[in-house]
Amino acid sequence: MLKLNPPYKHLVQKRYLCGPACLQMIILRRNLGWIHQEKIAEELGARILPAVKDTFVRKLKITPEFPIFTRLVAIEAIFM
């Protein structure tokens, strides 16, 4: 059987935090410690929908509910 060094740790993605979950996996795999997905999302300036803001411990930025505004915010972040 193949042994991983460091050992594999199972992570669960929090709702709407797929990017921070991926980064959390990379950080763990490289033995850089444990950083919560919400902390990573906060540092990256991730935005969440108003309907789910109460499901997070940290106060993350809120995005407008209209899908077109969500896309515009993402495009703006790329080019600014």
C-alpha cells in the first residue's frame, strides 16, 4: 500500500467556498498548517449571497443577488 507523507486528511468544502477549500488542501498537503476555509475566503475577498450570510462564522463580503452583478464583480476583480 502506498503511504503518503504527510498523511491524507479528508476535508469537506463549506457551502460556496470551493476555491478556499482547494487552497486549504494545498496548504495542508505542503505541511503549512491549518487555516480555516472562511479565513482564506476572507483574505481573498470572496463574496457570498445574502441568503447564506448567517451560515458563516466570519463576516464575509456580500454580493448582489442578481447573477449579472455577480459576473460583473468577478470580471472587475480580474481586470482591476
